[in-house]
Amino acid sequence: MTSVIPIPPPLKAFFAHFPLYVYPPIQTRERQEYSKFPTLWIHPPFDPSANLLSSDIECLKWQAYIALRGLSNILVRWDFHPDAGIDGHLPNLCTYSESAGDYELLDRKMIPGWVDTQVSADGLDGFNDEEAKLESEAWISLLEGTVHAAVILAQPPKSLLSEIMSPPSFQSPLNSLKVIFAQPPAPLSGLSSILPPSGTQVDVSGVFAEYKNAIVALSDRLGEDKWFLASSRPTALDALVFAYLHSILSYSHHIRLEVIRRANLVAWHHRALHIIAPCFGAH
Amino acid sequence: MSASDATTPAANVVLHIWPRAFGLASMEPTCLAAVLYLQLVIPGKFTLEESTTPDYSPSGQLPYLTHDLVTISSLPGIMTYVSGLPDSSKLDGHPSAKEKAQRTAWKSHAASTLGDLVAYSFYTSANYWGLIRPTLAKMMPIPQRYYVPNRIRELHKLRLEAVGLWPTETEEPSEQSKLGASLLGKQPSTKDPKEVARNTFALEQTLEKARAFLDTYTRLLKGRMFFYYERPSTLDIIVAAHTLLILSPSPPDPVLKDLIIESYPSIAVHARLVLSRAFLGPATSPLTYHTSSTNTWSALIPTFGSNTPRPEPSEVEKEFTNMRWGWVGLVIVSTIGYLWLNPLVVIVQVGDEDEGVRSLEDEEVGE
């Protein structure tokens, strides 16, 4: 132990009776179970026996992105609480680097960068030209607006018992109806009323009518193409579309009827599922 | 063409919107887009009603349209309904399925991205306290003008925070109580230099996002007058309505307005062109207004969404409701009957004094 002020010898002899031992850190059981393969931490899947695709749209979107970029042999685990992730969000990617000899946890925003290091990338991200890349922004905002609102309204309500018994779960702020629309919905107790604003008042039939138009538009744009916007290889837009279609088809609610009526969307989803699902293995 | 002309069927079309401000027909982008749409599609055959209580609408938001007994709310619903009216002109032509799909996506993109930019230019601190709150307060009647503008701002704040456009400032008033200050419309006190530095960084990020959105629309416009044809289409109307609400007011902090005027003049020109086509074209007529006498104090009573259209109950449901009320009636009748027949409650009639005395005498005599 270095010290600026030299310790006088009698004090040093006294301190020698009380030595300081430093032990190596004890890893938690979860940390001991990290594997050397890249692992994605996600929300639990719909049906672990069928495939390992998450029930949360954000996690599923990134799973689809990683798989469609051509990577495989990615492990997934869903035993972590969302608070364990960076910023309290899942999905996170846990990678092991040989050079550093240590694990690294990546936020979802850093996943495309990591994928680019594993697989080569081109400037247009797989789109045919600049026009297509521009148009993909419009489709992304349509999906994340209208279709996301319909998916939130279609989620099965949790029973009272499960809500009381389970610990308060982290709800991603983007999963709330209050922030999806640019014109925010009015509170249920009325904007001008004497009560403080609480609840959300949403015109459910209006949302579902717009959702129907959105699905028709999506199906018309896909037409007979292999990937959206007639790209030669899958893009980030395809990952997002797959995430929404898979979630819609997994709920037993009438919004899946709209998708089932469009045969080309069902066929596209089926083909994409067979590409994406085998890329993941359980931890 | 006045509101009392009941012979023309389409004259009963009444559009309820936020009131006018900044020289435009409405101060809210979707309301303004609805006005522009109606003016281009059924000019002169509708009336406007300015309202500051969106609680009466089926979805809780303005704009909403009433046509005789039908009520439609939200801009896409209004556009679909009005384009189906008998003597309306068609703005969108006959696009192919693929083009129609692309336009749907672009309309949704325009409404959300430009809507966020309008909300940013209205509800951030300097502009809200300097321009928007006084404007809103002047429009509203006495009880609402003190608390409704702040509520509207809170709603928009949630969305802007989620999107990343809300500047990270803390508004802690120093001595005055928060409630008193906000009621009187006083802005919270100034911030320290660290906050100012953080705000400048947030402003740069906002400008980056705004530039990305406006670049998209400039490239989509490709130097033409309108997006698709030689006349405005629905996408033109939506983009122009939002742009006009950024350009027309004179806010204390005109960041976005200056950005559009200096760097994206084609979008500003496009917005003015759409406005002139709507109001100065050959087939247009001036806007007519209709005033209703709703009691403003009744707006204080919460509605809890009772105006939303509920589906007609089916036969089975009606039968169940009748049976339920029948059971309640049976319970009440049988409870009263039980209490009457079993003397839990006895109603005793007390006779008069002579009868009581006579019976005693009879008894004495009888002995």
C-alpha cells in the first residue's frame, strides 16, 4: 500500500496484526451461466415448444432483423426481468469477445452495428434505390402508428388475479396508446371536466377501420414480390412487418381476420417464419 | 348558402373544429386539414362550428362532422365519408392499387411527423407561455380557460417525450406556488446555465430530426407544384395544413419557422399554393359559421366517453336485460310482501278513548 505520508514503523508493526485479504469477486448464478455464443435477452415467447419468437414486438423485431441479415446460432433467454437490461429495456444482446475475454451487453440500438461487424453491409441497407429507402420510412410510420394501436387494443386483458399477484412489470412507454398518435387521445374523464384527467378515450371502431385500410395497403404494396418494396434481399422494413404480422396472427382476436383474408401476407409470413425461427436456440 | 337553408341536403353538414387563429380557419392541424378538404370537395355546402369542448365528440377529439343524424370523428373518417357524398368532387383521381397503398403510407407519415413538429413549435416552453396559452385562453369561456390549456400541453408533452422532441428543462418556479402561477398564466422562472447548455444540445437534436422530415417531403415534391397532380390531393392538404400552422403564427421562438423559410422554401410555397387553391380558386365560396348555444358550465360534468357510438344490442342481449329488470322487480315485490305477511313490522291501529272505557265497564259488570 503506497501512501504519501510515510507510516512510522511502530504503527506499521501494529497494523501488521490486522492484515487485509482481497478475495476474487463472487459471480451471481446467472452470470455464471453466460454462454460463449451471442445471446439475446428477450421477453418470453408465445409458445416455447413451437418456436422461440418473443411475444413483445420490439424484441421480435430485433430477432427478425438479426435472422434476416443472415446470422444463425443465436441463443435466446427470457428469464431476466426487463429491469436487468440497459435503460430497463429488453432486448439486449450479450456477446463474448475472444480478444477481451469478457462479456459485453449491447443495447438494441447497437445491434445493427454488431450485425454489420459479423456480416457485410451495403450503403442502402438492402433497398433497391434511394426512393425505396425513402418510401420505407412512410411504411415504418404506418406500422408503428395505426397497426401498433390496433395490436395494443387487441392484447388480451390480464385477469384481476394475475395483475394483483404478479410484481409490477415494466411497461415500455411506447406501448401505451397515449403516445402513439401525433394528436394525443383525450382523457376518459373529459378534457374540460372538473375531474383531473385520467384514462384514455379512444374511438375503437375508428382505430380498427384505419387498421383495416393499413393492412389492405400493406398487402397491395407487397403484391407478388418476395420482399417488401421489391428488394432483392430482406431489409429492416421486412423485419418490422414480420414482427407485427406474427404478433397479430398469434392473438385470438378479430384483427387477425384482416390479415388472414390477404393470402399474399399469410404466405409471406409463413416463408419468413421458416427463415427466422431456426436461427434461434434456447439457452 | 346559410345554415338555415334546409332545402339543400348537404347544407346540414356541420364541421366542428377548434376556433380560428393566426389568420387561419383553425388552430389545430387536423381541423385545418378537414376545413381545406371540405372547401375543395364540397365548397359552400357545409358550415363550420367553432368549439372549445372536444368532450362532445364521439372520440373525445376535434374535428368531428355531423350530417343530420350521422356523426363522424377523426380526419380519415371524415375524408372517407365526405368523398362518398353525392355531389362531391374527387381529389385523388384513380390511382392503381400500389399507388393507393403508397399514398396511405405517406398520409400516415405526414400526420405523425409533421404533427410532432407542429406540437413542438406550439407547446415548448417559450412559445406556449408567450403565444399559445394566451390564444387558447381567449378562445375559452371562464372556467375552462384556467386549466384546459395546461391539460392539453400535458397530453402533447407525453407524446413529444416519447418521440424525443421535448427539450429537457425543469420548470420549477422559485417562490410562487405552482397552481397560482399557472392559473394566472405566469411563466415559471428562468433556468441556470447548465440547463441552458443542455437545452441547446436538445435543440440541435430537434433540428436534425426536423431537417430529416422536411428533406423527405422536399424530395417527394421533386420541385413540382403538388405531390401527384396539377391540383391538390389529400396528401397535399395534410402536409399544407401542418406547414401553415408552423409558418403563420409569430411565436417568440421561431426555430422551425425560420428553418422552413430559409432551408425548405419549396414546402412553404406548396403550403401557400394549397391555401390559395382552397380559398381563392374559381369554384370556392367563403366559409359560413354556425353558433350553437351550449352551456359552458355543463362541460364541467365528466362524460366518461358516453358519446362514443355503442353497437346496437342484439335480441339476446335485450332479452337478458328485460329478464334482469324483471328479476329486480320480483325481488322488491317479494321483499315487501314477506315483510307484510310476517309480523316483523306490525302496523297497529289505536282505537278512540270511549271504546276503551266502555270495554272496561263491561268487564266489571260482567263479573
